[in-house]
Amino acid sequence: MFDTSSSLPPLPGVGYKPQHYAAILNDPAPVGWFEVHAENYMGDGGRPLAQLRALAERFAISVHGVGLSIGGPDRLDRDHLARLKHLVGWLNPASFSEHLAWSTHDSHFLNDLLPLPYTPATLDRICDHVDEVQEALGRRMLLENPSSYLAFAESTMSETDFLRDIARRTGCGLLLDVNNVFVSAVNLGYSPQEYIAAFPMAAVGEIHMAGHDEDEDDFGAPLLIDSHGREVAEPVWALLDRVLDLTGPRPVLIEWDTDVPDWPVLAAEAERAQVALSRGALPPSPCGSLPRVYLDREETGRVRG
């Protein structure tokens, strides 16, 4: 069994950057929590860990991994998982999440989060990996939907059904990245609203918002890049309103990882997230403009042996 609780508040959060440390301590409003990338804090000491310890004394912390390669064809890296367990053990974060993606092959680490086909075989492998992570950490993890630039011809399931089945079989939660939904919908030519309507919202423990860049493919069609290097786009804010109509208030993170601005710019994005959360403060209603989608859990909290 593992701990399924989470103490992330249903408030705006921001991805932590060390250059903002002093400004955060001086005036963090309206930010109620911070996310850190696990791989940046797996060392044994130094200023990064000292700052993180001080931050954790005042704020809830979410740990977001980018290196487990949950969707990879090989076994999880035992050393990486051990370092992650050590970090989670002493930090005791309010939440831990990873990506529905892969980034390793044999002994090689690929500096990207790569997509995978949605098939029964892939589903079995990912469920095994999620179970292994949750058992090692002794806690429920969240799995994030990817940003996609291509689709696999061999896929036999939709992404939303695939995520629903992972959550049902493993008891994990889901991290809904709204920008990823919009980026994938534009790139692959489907409706982001229909994707949101089909998403297993009952499993959502955290929401991510980020900026993207606009480009064109070789045929002149729109191509969006999940860059995390600018303000959240207006259509993504509108999509967040639809999500919050279904979920009610949830922790909403602002991600900004490249061309990082000064703290007031991030604080302004968090202010806008707070406005969206305030509009969605009422409990979700089954009579809203989009249908409620409930997760059919299978013995939630069970770790498969």
C-alpha cells in the first residue's frame, strides 16, 4: 500500500528558479507553493539544497521528475530511483509527478521527452513502471499527459483512455498539463475541448500551465512547440476555465523554464491563475457545459506485485 494523500493547496504555484529566491522570501504573493525538478536536487549539499530546505519550511513543494523514463522499453534505472527516493524521503514533498514519455535507450540518456504508442503492450509496461515507482517511494505519484508532434499508426487507444486505464490499474493520479493539450491538439488536428471533455478529471491532482512558440511544418501547417519560454497563450487560459469548470479548484502551476523573466512577471502569471481559480471556486456541477467524467478506479491505492 502507499500514501494517496496530497497537501498541495488549490492555489497558484510557480516553478522555482534560484535567481528568484530573495524576491520570493520578500513577497511571494499570490504564489502558494513551488515546484522543483527532481534531477536538480539529487546531490549531497551546497546552496541549491540549502535554499530548497529553507523554501520547504515556508511553502508546500511539488517534485517533478524528468528522468525516470516511465515509458521506456527497459527496466527503470535503479540508481536514479534510489536517488529520487532519498530526495523524496528527506523533503517529504506534497506531490511527486513524472511524464508519460521515455528518454532512455539501453545505457543512453536522450535529452528529450519522447512519445510512445498507445497499445496494450505499452500500457502493461507503463503500469509496471508506475507500480515500481509508487512502491519504492511509498506514495502515490501523478502522471503528466505529453505534448505531441506526431501520432503512432500502431496506437489502438486514445490518449485519454490510455491515461484512464493507467490510473485505474495503478491507483496513480494524473497531472493535467493544459498547454500540452493545446499544443498536441493543434499539431495533430483534433479538438482540445473534446480532449478535455474525455479526460478522467476525477484523477487530476495538479494542473500545469506554460507558454509555447508558434512555427510551421514543412507543408506550412501550424506547428506549436512546448517551449516553456513565454507567457501562457490566451487559448490556453480559456481551456483552463473549461478544466476548472469540471474539477473545481486544483493546484495550478505556472511553468517558465527558458528565457526566465524577473519575478514580477511570473507573479503576474500566478495572479491570473488565481483569478481563474476564483471563478472556478464553486464545486463542479454535472449540469455544466461539458460532461463530467469520473474515473472508474480499481482498488485505488493498490500496488500490483
